[in-house]
Amino acid sequence: MRTIIVSDISGHPETCLRLLEKIGFDRKENTLIFLGDVMDCGPDPCGAYIMARNFREEMKERFVYICGEHEQMFMDAELLKRGQIAGKVLWRQNGGKETAKSFNDRRISLGKTAVWLKENTRRWYEDDDLICVHADIRDEIVWNNMEDTFIWGGDAVTYNDYSGKLAVIGHAQQETPAYLDGYGGESRFHPSYGTWFELPKTGLIAMNTGCGFGGPLTAMIIENGWMRFESQMP
């Protein structure tokens, strides 16, 4: 079984599609995981949403969409509850203004998109080999974590202090993908692009390489207990 993980597409759908083509992604057989922050920041936020929606419709449960802070801000802004007006301001100050224009230009409802995100994103994903979240994890037993940690956190990268079952995250920007063993300090292993490595059993892989801010978009390919990374510049 082949699993592809992509993090922080940040409004660059064409870059994502080129990267998937480059690695030979098979939408009829592979599992595809987006680690959140699919929209905002880039040139085509609405196109990134359409891409994710199309993958969901075609691939069903083999497409996993993890909620990042930008998806959460989008939902907080458009599915307003009492006392949450600040959510709309926060989102618009962090790429939401440009995203709203992108959606309005294509006449796609922000409200209906927020409902779709609520129904089709998830806070975490786990299989036999790993756990996927957007930002941070404190405990390998996923129920022991606060949902806000998954979406907004960052301690695991800052302190290199997560040593449970292998977790793969986005959010915290790296120059290249990084493996952290969870035993503190600045020790980080940066796997070379294009090279197969044995999939670790524990620790953390951080794979947001800053596509929304001038860096490449990175994909992690997992197959038969091995992993490799490939990248694509916008």
C-alpha cells in the first residue's frame, strides 16, 4: 500500500498537482493525506479547495484532509457563533481577505465551503505505522491530546520532546523535512530528497517546507515500511 502525505499547500493547487504527477500518484490505488492549511496565502485559494473537494469525491475514504489553523479560522469566520466575531477578523488578517476574494471571483459560497470543511476535515488520522496531525502532538494516545494542540501547537518541534508512535506534522516551517527523535536538544535528521529511508517507529517528522512563503512544496511517500521525500517549487 502506498500513502502520500502533503503538508501546507497554502493556496498552490497547481504546484500540488505537478508534485503528485512527478511522484507517480495513482488516485485509484494510493491513499492521499493533506496535513491542513490547504488554502490562504497563495495565488489560488479557491482552486486549492476545489482540488481537495475533487479528491474527496473521487477517492472517498482514501483521501484524508486534516484540519489546520487556516481551515479552523475559515470555519470560525463563516460559521459564526455568539462571541466569535473576532474569528472573522483573525482569519481576514491571516490570508482570509485574499481567500474570500478568490472564492467570490468564482462565485463559490464561503458559507457552504465552511460547512463542507466541517463535514470533511478531521483533527487526526492514525494507521498501523503513524499518526498524522497538523501542528503538534503531546501523547501517542490521541484521545489524551487537546484538539487545539493538533491545530495550533508547536512544542514538539520547539523542544524535540515527543518520542511516542511516529507522528507526521506540518505547520512549523522547515528548510527541508526534519526527523526529531523526541529526546530533547537540537538533534534533527534531514532526510535527503529522492532517497529511501526506513520508516521510523517513533518520534516526529515535520514536513512543512514553506510553499506559502517562497519555499518548495514537499510530499512524503510511504511504501512497504520505507519513506522518501520529493519537492516541487511553485
